Amino acid sequence: MNQTLCRWTCVSGLAAGAPGPGSINLLAPSIILGNLVGILFVAWLAGRLLGVRRRSWVSVLVCGFTGFLAGGTLTLLMAHGNARAPGFTRNAIIFMIVFTMVATAGWELVVRPGRHPAAPALITSLPRPLRAIRRSGLRTRRYLQIIHIAIRHGLGPYLGFRHRTRGPDRAADPARQARLALDEAGGMFVKLGQMLSTRPDIVSPGLARELTRLQEHVAPADPEAVRALVEQQIGRPVAETFAEFDWAPIAAGSIAQAHRAVLPGGGQVIVKVQRPQIMEAVDCDLSILCRLARMIEARTTWGASYGVSDLAAEFAGNLRAELDFGAEARNMTEMAAGLADVPEIRVPAVFDELSTPRVLVMERLHGASVSDAGRLQRPGIDQHKLADILLRSALRLMMLGERFHADPHPGNVWLLDDGRLGLLDFGSTGRLDALEQASVADMLIAIRRRDPAQLRDAVLAVATVRKPLDERALERALARFMARHLGPGATPTAAMLTELLQIFLTLGIAMPPTTSLLFRTLATLEGTLRTLCPGYPLFQAAEDFAAELIHERTAPSTWQEAAQEELTGMLPLLRRAPRHLDHLAAIIERGEAKARLSLFSDEHDVQVITSLVNRAVLAVLGGVVGLMSVALLAVPGGPQVTPSTSLFDVFGYIGLFLATVLLLRALVTVMRD
């Protein structure tokens, strides 16, 4: 066999332009180039014949090389190693194309179904196999490490592994084990735990409390690496850009760290610098997280009901957005514009000319966190007034569809030296769309009126229902919720919002991400307001805001404006209505009225039918190929490949193999369902 392959390689080299059999060098550039051109041409032609256009370089090379090798080998076997035999070139080309088509179909059948639908099917850059192998090895090693940590902490069953390995006994607290596992995994998994601690709509209150204990243990990055990153991003030396630069960070996190600096003109700024090499670490951990989420969703019932793949994608998107300091700069600019008429609140100015996607230069505010009780006791500080301003400005931004700060914990709200409030860290923000604004306004009004039916309707107007819902059961649950938290003598707290989200979670109701973010923002804001002004009645102030909304909606001017807007929107319809009615009457009079029923208009129905048809095609195709293969094996004679095997036998056995693959694939698909 090796001798035959060597002969075929020599023949292909001759076809590529080698001078003669006596001077063939298998490593000659002309032979290598000729073989590569032949492989690419055959792979391209096979793809065109099959209608497969968007392909990766890996699939092209693998399928082309497979067809080139198999076709050339079969041709040499049939010609008994004689490359001068009649029809050799013709047979070689035909067999190479056929085998390349078979390899391409096999690639599409076996490899591509495992790819994520959103993954790109075309590689536009040159392949870098060594770097790809190294990254794949790092990700695989990290993936196995995460799996090992989870199983060692007794979390295997929650990931879909039926058998527990060595780990804590069954009496161990799962919430504590989850926190320890995330802490040991480190990296972005700590940030995942911190995010989940603020999501009572996803995790239980006990797990949320446990995850709040997660702390990032991050050492400052190497100053020289930070200097190189800043100079590379800004495009000039640090000494030319800043008069002073304090290389000891005032804060360091897993994503970035902040430094004090002074501009040449004397302006004091804060320089937020992304940690060097963070992109590769984030990409690795997020790819593993999404892979784990898909595995959990496929193997566990709780993963499917919670839609953990969507949650992982949401977390990955938010974290990647946090890595773009350009987006944070835009958030700051938009919030500054939204709060322009609130002089009591300051947003740091952004120096756009010095800011890049990885370096953010902003104005330095002078003050301290509102958790500093000593600053709050200074003369002239009206704590209740400042709390009112902070709450009402936040609610106004939310209800008007402006960008709002989504993480207003005490560390991000400062009391400045001039007595005003300052906002920091705009990596997490939100904005409600028009439907969400109306829904949230209706929720506030329903809570103000103690109306569970209106609250139910406001929730369902924007929510996604993941399982069959009994609306009367939802209304009764909301009525009991209002009786507990809004009845006479009750004192509403942030636990009220947490319980409300838990009710939605239990009934399979998923709120839009931005609306859930608003709930979490209000819960965080409550703690900040009570730090700023102990005993501040958050929900009473929110109800007063809702009363103003009711007044605005019922004011005569509002009714008049609404009527004018509706009439303006209906005018084109009213103008066209007589013409449309006349046209419809004429159609009916002539007997030309027709009705058309659109089948499979629902996407889910189309997917079901498509899946059934695909399985039927696989089964029928497998049966047909099997019958044809048996027929070929029964035909005597034919071109001889070997003394005991004809070409009909070769294709018959190949066909039987393909038929077996097709039928087994259809059977496995049915068994999985």
C-alpha cells in the first residue's frame, strides 16, 4: 500500500510539472504546490456541485485531501500502478471529485450539526493552526479544571452528572458549596457569582445571600505592563500626556484598575485602565461558561426550565460590554445629559480625546462615599432632601426612557465637598423601551391602588411565560403578596421586590432583562438611601411618585393630547377607508372574493415539520442507498480493482456503510427525542 501511495504521489508530482521519473523529489516546491492547488480545486468543485458555499479552510483542506488521496489511490489500484494506462487521468479526476463530495457530505452530516447556530461558517483570515491548537488546549484544560472543581464540591448532579465522585457529604449546604466552587474557580466565575447574588429572579434567597460573600482577590497589575498598555492605546508616552501619574492604583478589580493622574493644565483626573491580557482570559472563561450552560440545559430539567443558555449569553454579553470603555464613556455622557436639570447630582466629565476602548480618562470628583457618616453630619447637609433628589431623579430617568445607573450601591454614590451627590462607575446601566416604560408605570400605579389584577396585566404585557400559566393563580398570588407587604401597618422593604421576583420565577414568568435590572436597581438603591438618610421611606416616596403619574395621566390636558395623537394616527386610515370599502364591495359583487389559509406560519410548527421531514429523508435515503448497494454487490463482473474485488464491490460496500450511517443517525435522533 505504501508503495502504491508513493507511486501516486510521484504521478501527481509529474502532473504538477516535474521533469521526469528520474528526477522526482517529493518535497520539491513545485510538487507540493501542484498537490495543494489540485486539492483546493477539487474541494471547490465538489462544494459547488453540492451547493455548499460558506465553508471554513479546515473543512476545505480536510475534505479535499481526503478525496484527493482516496481517488488517486483507487485509480492507481485499478491501473495496477501504471500511470500511463488508458483513461488514467479521466478516472483519477472523476474519483477524486466523487470522494471529495462524499467527504464534504460527511463533514456537513457529522461536524457542522454540532456547531452553534451563531458560529461563523467562513474564516476570512489566514488559518493559524499552532495558535488555535494552543488556545484549544488551554480552554480544554480550563474546562476540565472547572468540571473537577464542581464535582469535588458535590455539584456534579446539578451539572447533569449522575454519579457523584469524592466530595462533601450529602448534608453539606449546596449554597455554600456553590460559593466555594466559584471562589476556587476564580476569574470570571467569581464575577458570575457576584452577578447571581443580585438576581433574586434566578436564584433562591439563601444562595443569593451566600454568594454575596464572594470577594475578588486581585493583585494590582504590573506597572510596566500598565504603562505599555496606556501608551499603546493613547499613542504617545505617558510623560507627554500627563503631568503626574500615580502608578499605585486606588482600586483594582478583575477587569480594570484606576489610577490618579494630573493633566498638563492641572486638571485632576482618574485613569481607568483595563488589565493587560484580560481579553484572552475573559474569552476563555466565557466560552467555558456558555459550553457548561448548554450542557446543563441539555442534561437537566432545571437548566431547561430556567433557560440557562440564555442567561449565560446575557452574562457574557454584559461582561463583554463592560470591557468596552467606549460604551461606559457613552453611558456617562448620556446620564450627564439626562441629569442636566438636576444640579444637585454630578456625573464626571469624560475626556474623549484621551479615552479609548481600553483606557478611560474622566474627571476626578472630590468627596467620599455616602457610607462615611462623618461627612453626612456636616452643617448644611440635608440628608432627607438629598435622598429625595437621588430617588426621584433615578425614577424619572427610568420612566422617561433615559439611561439610568444600575449599580447605585454606597460605594458608587459620593457626597462631594460642595454638598452635592456624585455618581461613579457606569459600567452597568440600563434603559427601558417604550413598552417597558408603560409596564413599569402601570406596576407603580397598581401598587399604589393595591390592584392585583392591574399588576398582573402590567407584568404579562412585557414578560415571557416559559410554561402554561394560570392567570387567576397569578392574580391570587399577587393579592396575597400585596396583603403581606402593603396592608395596614406593613413596612415595605427591598425584600418585597425579591419576593415578587420569586413569585414570577415559581410560575415560570421571565421578566425582560432591563425590567429585572430595574427591580435590582431599586433594591440596591434602598440600601444606599437608608445609608444616606437612615429610616428613609423608599416605597412611600415611590408611591408618591406613582400618585404624580396618576395625576398626569388623568389631567384634562393629558386626555386632550392623547385624543389628538390617536386622531392624528387614524386620519390616514379614515382617509383611505371609503376607497377600500368600495374596492371590497366590487370584489364581492363580481364573485372574486377568495380566502387563503397559511399553513405552518408559526416558526415552531415549521421546525417540527422540518425535523420530521429531515428524518424521513434520512431514513428513505438510507434504505435506497442500501438497496442499490446490495444490487451492486450482486452484479457480476465489472472493472477489477484487485484480482478478487471489482469496482462494483467497492462502491457496494461504500454504499452499505453510508446507508448504515444514515439509518443509525435517524434512529439515534428518534431515540434522543
